[in-house]
Amino acid sequence: MDISLVDRAATTGVSALHRTAPAAKLAATALVLGAVIVSTNVLVVATIAMGLFSVVLGQRLKWLPLLVLSLYPGIFAALYAFAAWTGGLWASLIVFKAVTSALAVLLLMFTTPYPQVFAPIQRLMPAVIGDSLLMTYRSLFLLLEKFSHTLTAARLRAGVVGVNPIKSAATVTRSLGGVLLYSIDLSQRTHDIMHLRGYDGRLVVSPMPSASVGVDRFVVVLAAAVAAFALAWRIWFPVLNPYAWLPLAASAAVLVIVAAARLLKGDSA
């Protein structure tokens, strides 16, 4: 999986979400995450997940890499659920919460360039923390690219072969060591460059203007409705739980319709 695809998707996309104000998308993401956190019914969380995936398909985003990346937290959540096993429903809830939360965050990252993601956060945090988050995220992609190039060079030299896992593991370990040294050098060069350019304690990122205030409000209101739905289900669960399949069925129907429309348009994954 090419993780840098996230950055490319955020900077080259042309969907309505790409043109939405970053602050609105951050607020919407926070509301959806809150909805996932307060939910105690696995069908409610599955409903939210299907709704998010419907947005992914409807906005014509690269759904396959987004889905694959969202499943990674589910693997670790499954390990935790297995280790602390208290029942199948509880384990399913833990896994669905992890995957749905990752899907919400990835939807934000796939539609927002990372400087714009951290620009609103910088206004709420101390300068050193906001700048550190911004530079760390930037460095992550540089290190991933370096590691990818190193592994490619090793494969070309027959250093990584499936028939000899011990040799392959040793090569990967040496590659990681090289990336570690590169990261130290990258950190020093970044510090020197920022010093030469007159860094005065805060990186200033101008917020991206919104293409439509109406769309911004719609995104936030829709996310607020999701949060209200989850909260209402948490409060009145004795009455509502027998009907948990209804919103799930509605969300599944929307997903099928959106997927069919995208398939008819011939869009790729």
C-alpha cells in the first residue's frame, strides 16, 4: 500500500469535499468520531460506517486504498478484542468502532491537504505543538518514500526474495537502519533550513477559502445529525435497540444506490 497516495488524493482531488472549508471538515469529523465513541450498539456503528463509505463513493474518491487503510486499525482492535474477550457482540463493536473512526479520519485526510488540516489546529494549540504536528506529518511521507526507494533498490539487487526469508528480513532491517539515519539527517537539515528562513516560533499557514458556505454548513449539520442519532440511541437504547436494523437497512440501501451509480459511470477503484 502506497501511503503517500493519501497526500496525492488530498492535493489533486476535485470533489465537493475538497472544496469545503477545512474547519468545517474538522468539525464534522469530530462530530462523527463523537458519535462512534458514544455508540454502544454495533448496528448503529455499522450504519455510520456505511454512511461514510457512501460519501466516499458519492464523492468519487479512491475507495479501495481508503478502505484498505481503514481496515488496519481493525486488525489491532481485533487482537485487543480477542485478548479481552467478553462476547461476540462486544468484540464486533470494538472492531467496528476502530474501522469507522479510521474511515472518518481518512475521509478528512483524503480530501484535505495536510497543511490545511493542521492550520485550524495550530490556532488552538501552543505554537511548538502545532508546528511539531505539521512537520512530523510532512516528514512521515518523506521517510516512507525513502524506505520505498531503499526496498526497491534491494529487490533489484535480489536482496529481498521470498525463498529466503532470513536474508529478506536482514535486508529490511538494514533498510530501516538506513532510514533511521536519514531521518536524523532530515531533522537537522529541516532545522537549519527553518533557521535560515527566519523561523520565529510559529509556522503560518493561510486557511483555504471555502467554495460555498452553504456546503460547509450542510457538511457540519449532517455530521451533527449523525452525532444526535448516536446520542439518542445511547440514551433511549431500551426502546430503540429492537429497531436498530432499520437505520442499518436504510444506510445499506443508500450505499447500494451510490455504488450502482458509480459503477454505471465506469469509475475505477
